[in-house]
Amino acid sequence: MVKMSHGSRAGSRSKMTKRYNERGLPAVTRFLQEFKEGDLAAINIEPSIHAGMPYHGFQGLTGRITGKQGGCYLVTVKIGGVHKQILAGPVHLKRISGN
């Protein structure tokens, strides 16, 4: 038997795969979008961009922007009763309208 991989992308084949018609790089506006503190954002990982990519376990979760660190944003997500802070680039975030 081969030893199981324990890398950061282990077990994420379906999450990190694009459909055939979505292949390639995203639009430039996805890189340039800006968020303010308090905005709601969904973590929507863009597999073709590795910089600022959060861990794949946070894919699809919604959180609140709590700050900026370099070119990335700090997103606070509540999992169970615990608040976790995730560092993600703007290309991996999607704005959620509402309060």
C-alpha cells in the first residue's frame, strides 16, 4: 500500500476542479475588487490562482470582512461556536449583498 498524502490540497479534487467551459484565468475585475470592514463575503476558491488561496475546508462558507493584511482580506467565519479568521485574496471572495 502507498502511504496517504497529508498535503494542504489532499482530498480536494472535486472542489479544486473547474468545469470545461470555466477553464482559464478569471476576469481582471475579480482581482481588483475591494471590500470594506463589515462587508459579508462568501469564500469561493478560484483554483487557477494559488496566491492568497484559503484552505479548501472553508470553501462555500460566508463570513464578515474584519481587516486587510497586505493584498488579502481577513474574513471571520463562525464554525460551530468558534470564530475563525481566514486570510484570503480578493479573487477567492465573492461579495454578498445584505447586512
